[in-house]
Amino acid sequence: MKSLLLSLDVAQMATDDYVGFTFFVGSMAMMAASAFFFLSLSNFNTKWRTSVLVSGLITFIAAVHYFYMRDYYSSFDESPTFFRYVDWVLTVPLMCVEFYLILKVAGAKVGLMWKLIFLSVVMLVTGYFGEVVALGNPTAQWVWGLISGIAYFVIVYIIWFGEAKKLAVSAGGSVLKAHKILCWFVLVGWAIYPLGYILGTEGGLFGLQLVEDPKAAQESMDVVYNIGDAINKIGFGLVIYALATSSMKEKETA
């Protein structure tokens, strides 16, 4: 019965419903990516299997939440902000785990992983407080947004210039190359989330409001979030997959 209702929802989707369309495409793309990562596990040894498994978990968790978000949006015609943050608070820390896993070869300590996880959770929880709990209170939204932004930039500093960067340079080769690509995902790809927070806030923080209609503004940001989530999470996993593949080939030819 539920499958029938889902089919009807998709069939009744308007041709200009870009939010619904990107929810649908995002959920299917991330589920397909999960199947790809999980089915490829047997191709790797124990050293890389965990990294590829985590990549699959990231896209699988996101896919499940996107099915829920798609249904919520279809039923209530409003942004599923709560489900989106639940998705992020699970998948973003797992992306931080990936940094630790690929840098273990250079002697990365477990403390680096927990530091990145802690900062990512602070970034997301304070972002949720600012976007949902403090709704209608610009001062509180500024404060929560500032804390969230600081946590984000500390993560950026650690991977671009700090401990993680030094470990990547020490490892060199394909690990350093993969680390650089993942750093760009964090700097550019993750930047859509604070941007969405700024523009999606009622009235727009910094006085920025690209669309005057609050509902239209939220729908625009949902489209950006949906596309950005798919690119970030699937792209993150593909970088790990490419690194694992190249490392296995290097070992075979050595």
C-alpha cells in the first residue's frame, strides 16, 4: 500500500516541482552509489575495505533519509529541515572518519578523528538551533550561526593547514592527492550549508535575501541542498574508492 502511495506521489509530481524532482533523483542516486560501494567491497583488502564500507554507509544513510524527506515534502509541501539535520549529523561525522582512515598510513592518531567528529557535531547542532529553534530571533540566529561557522572553519584549517595536512604530506603519493580533493569538497562543497543558513534565514543574515518570498527562498535552498548533498556524498565516496583502487594496483606492481 505504501509503495502504491509513493508511486502516486511521483506520478502527481508537477513538471516544475524542482524540489520534489531533486529529492527523488538524490535518493535514487545515493542508493545506487551505496549498492556500488557495498558490492565492490570484495575487491579490496582489509586495509581499504573499511574506508569503502564507510563510503557506502554515508550514501545509504543519506538515501534512506532522502526517501523520508521526499515523502514529507510531498505530504506537507514544506522543507523537511528536521530530517535533513538528522541526516547530516550522521553522515558528516562519517566523512570526518574518512580523513582519519586514509591518513592512518601516515600515523594519524584516533584523537584526530574524534576532534573532527566533535567539531562537525558542534557545527551541525548549533546550525540546527539557529535555523529552527531560534527562528524569528535574528540575534540568536547570529550567535548560533557564528558558533557553527567557527567550528566549520576550524575543520577547514585542520585539514588544509593543520595536523591532517601534515600527515597527508608525510604519506605523499595517492594519499596526498586524495586528501587534497577531499579538502576541496569540504571547502567548496560544504560551503553550501552555511550559505543556505545565511540565505534561508528569514530576512537573510547580512541583509542578504535573494528571493523576497520566504517559501520560494526555502524551496530554492532545498534544491541547492539536494544537489549539493548528492555531489558531496557520492563524490566523497568516489574519491575514497579511487584511492583504494590505485593503492591496490600500486601494491600489485611493487
